[in-house]
Amino acid sequence: LLRCFQTFDHFRHLYSHIYRFKLCDLPFGLQIRVCNSICESSAPEEKNLRSAMETDLDDYTVIKEGEAEVLMHKKNQVFFNKAQVNNRDMSIAVLRAFISKRKQEHEAMLSKRARSSGKVLEKNVSGNSKEENPTENGEDNGKTNGEHDVTTQNGPKEAAKTAYESARRELKPPRVLEALSASGLRALRYAREVEGIGQVVALDNDPASVEACQRNIKFNGLMSTSKVESHLTDARVHMLSHPKDFDVVDLDPYGAPSIFLDSAVQSVADGGLLMCTATDMAVLCGANGEVCYSKYGSYPLKGKYCHEMALRILLASIESHANRYKRYIVPVLSVQMDFYVRVFVRVYTSASAMKNTPLKLSYVYQCIGCDSFHLQSVGRSLPKNNSVRYLPGVGPVVPQDCTHCGKKYNMGGPIWSAPIHDQEWVTSILSGVKSMKDRYPAYDRICAELPDVPLFLSLHSLSATLKCTSPSAALFRSAVINAKYRVSGSHVNPLGIKTDAPMEIIWDIMRCWVKNHPIKPQSPEHPGSVILSKEPSHQADFSRHVGSLSKAQAKKVARFLPNPEKHWGPKIRAGRTITSKHVSLLGHEAVNGHLNGNHKEAGAEVEEEPQEDIIEGEPDLKRQKTTVDVASTS
């Protein structure tokens, strides 16, 4: 077999046809064991390594995702979450768009350089020709006029073309760093599915994860071994020791990415792409505000918009880390889905552009009685002659008590209040994944959002404040559009409404709705009663407007799809023992199967124990302890 097949790709496809086999990674190549038949190497010194380096595939499960296949151990030694397939699919789509955009930017830069160099050369040549004095009788230093014309006319063009071609070769394939690789599935998919990608470096500080990653790299064949490399190291140290060395840096930790942000923004090259995931949604959404402030430098607020606020807190934190090194970010795509947030930003270096950061950050004032919220910019700018003067923001934008219900305000932030998507990028990504559009339901939602409106309102929450029946989304949107304001949905919440209308208009629309749909009288101190006690200054028009339905709603396309299977969510950390308390995360079948498998293995180990090791008359302390523990737990 070793003579017939020269690459590992041929061996990898044999597992579906062979009943039982083992793979052994040896320095001289591969060994295949089929039942009791062995194809061995003739080197005697390498046979001693065989028992230590064999990989029993009976202990592993082959998982195929995209074009990559990985071996996952059944004992949860390395972290893997099937629910992150959307995260990985989205990252591949954005990475493809980034490579295309990077080429376009490089071509534009080269053409600009070629034009400028051509102008300089033409200017120099014309200056030299004027300084030269032609000799009498039409002679020019022994050269004919034809020869002189070729030199003066074609010289700049040839020189510009040579400079253009030499500079064109400078663009190298982008280098990608996956800071926390675990099984290496993400790195393998990047290498196998993204055309034009360069070296993919996968890092992890867990020896079991690095061993699994290296095993999976070789399991995926020659293409993966030539592009993907795995290292056992601290990602923070590696990124700090390689400043501006990677075109793409991917952070997908188990929990908060805050400890990696400072080194990540230094490791990204100018114009590079930083992809970051945060799964600590309880912290980012306001369950532990003080913890969020210590990690991200912003205080969250509990509201219907908390998931979008989590996105903007993460963006503000990345911007804060980048500013320390005279760098700034430009968000490309920001998504909240399932149980995490995922942001894609480009990192640039510019001390002057960094001064605009306070204009992109805002504090949030949230009323504790109603759904009114207001934003206050951290800074402002004023034009001064030919320059710009930066000043602190003017505030507060709200009084001590809410003007609508009379309650106090909670203040949170600062958050990123600038656009969180680049519409050109989103359109480019959409055009690239039209054939796989069903796998990317979030993109249609993002295209429908108002890019310059931070946070959103909840229609049901507004109605709950007034204790009234909720108007339909189409009627409410029509009333906002008829009032000459913009309105859209939100990709975070199906009931979310983004609008640039002030809260006075929003509450006037709700007052007009309540007049047509009366409610039971409430306590006069209730916030809804205080709001309804005022007469509306704007008469709402609820007649249907054409723009009240989004494109997806008009085409009856489902934007918020149900989970594809049960227990689609976060999983337990790698290395932890699976017990009955993990039923909510894994399900009864998975937990029972794992526990039954452990019991069988424990029984087999007990049967294989040599009897002479047990001293007669001496109590078995280990078994007594286990019995006591079982009795106490029962």
C-alpha cells in the first residue's frame, strides 16, 4: 500500500472501506494496521516508536465540516462546538471578501504609483531634452532623430511599466493567525476553502490541543500540511513578538477576548483584518456590570437592546486598545447570533485619524421607568481655518428626571456609536455567497439595518410600558415613515425597531394608538399613566406605507430561523468531566451515553487488574471511598 499511494490523501479515504485500522505517525511515513495485518518499515530502530505513537481511531469520531475533516476524541479532551459552524462559515465568507478587496486596493495603489512615476520621468526627460543643444546639420551627437525619439518617448513608459511590474510582485498571500486553535478545524477550513490564502498559523497553550491540531493537519492531506502550522505557545506572547506580521488575526476564545485584544491590535498589519468573538454575553449584557467595566472599560445597561450594546462595547474596547499605539479600527461586519457576538474590523495606523475616536463613542442614558434612551457623544469637533479643533462633548443631554415619565436615568457606556457595518463590504459578501445564501441568514438582516442609528426600540416593550395592545410592526413603521423619519428592523431582535425619530415622536405615535385602542385605567404614578396624561403634539398617520415592509418580509423570506437541532448552544470547557449537571447543554442522550461509556471502561479496567496486587485482609480504601461518595450523593 505504501508503494501504491504516495500521499496521505489516499490513505485518508480508506477509513470508510476498512473495518478497523490504526494510523501511526512515524518519521519515515505512515503505517497502516488492518486487523492483525501490518505494513511495517524495514528500519529496526523505528519499530520501537510504534507503540507510543499509534493513534487508535476507535477512540475518535471523524467530523466533517466544509472541506475539512477532523478527529475528535470521545473524552472531551479538546474543545469543539458544532453550533459555531455559522461563525466559521461567516469568517470564511468575510475572509474571501477581504482577499478580493485587498487585491483591488493594491491594484489601485500600483496604478497611482505608476501614474505618478510616469509624470516624474516625463518631467525629467523633458527637462533634459531642453538643456541639450542640437548640433548643426541636424546631427545629434552621432544619433539620428529616429533613435532619439524612441529614447525620449518610450523611455518613461518602459520605466513606469518596469516599476509597476516590480511593485506588483510585492503583494504576497495574506498570512493568517488563529490565536486559539483547539482542534484546528477553523485553520484547516481557511487553508482548504479560501483561495489565495497564505500561511495559516494555529496557536494554543494546551498540549492536548496542539497534538490534536497537528494530528488533524496530517489527517487532511498534503494541502493542509503545506499551509497550516501549529505551535504550542501563549498567543499573547506570540502576537507581541510579531508586530504587524499578520494580515488576518482571528480571536475566538472560550469566554472573554479582553486579555488578547492589546496584543492582537499590535500583531495586525496596516489595513489587516481582526476577527474577534465574545461569548461572555451575561457580562456584556448587564448581568455583572462591574465585571464588564473591568474587562472592557464600559458599563452595560439592561435593556431590550443589550445584545447590540454588547457588540458596541466590544468595538469600543478594541478601539481603545488600538488607540494606545496610534491605530484605529474600521468595522466591516458586526453580528450577534446564537449565544455570542462576532466583529470583523480593519486596523489602520494614523495619529491624525485616531483623534476622531471621541466622536465615535457615546454614553447612553436609559430611563428606568420607560424605554426612552438618549446618547451623548464623548467628544465633538469644530472647524478652525484649515484645521479641526477637538473639544469635549457638551452635556448632559437629558435632565435629572425623564421628561416622559418622570423617573430617573441610568447611565452606561461608553459604546461605539458609529456604524458597525460597511455596506459596501456587506454587499460584496452577499454577492460572493449567493449560492450559499441559506447558510448565511444574518446577512439579509444586516443589509436592512439603518447603519447610522445605534441601538433600537422594542415594540412589545413600548406597549408593556403603556399596558396596551401592541400595534403590528407594519403599522408602527408606517406611522414613523409618514412622520418623515426613517425606520428599519434589527438583526439582533425580530421585534427591534431602529429609527432616527426622537422619543417625543415615538410616544406621540403610541398615544394616538391608545386613543384608538383604549386601555383600563392605571395608577396615576405608573410611568404609562404619566406618559398618556400628556396630549400628543404630533398626530400619527397609521395608513399603510410601501416601505413599511422590509425586502425579506415582502418576499416572505424567514430571517430568524429556529435552531437546527436541540441543545444548539454553548458547550462545556475542554477537559472537564461530563456529569449529569450538563444535561441542559448536551442533552440526556449525550450525557447518558458518555456516562455509560465511562462505566464500561471502568469495569473493564477493574477486570484487568492483577489479583496479586490486592493484599488479603487489607481494606480497599479506594473502593470504600467511592462507595461512600455514591451513598452521599444518592
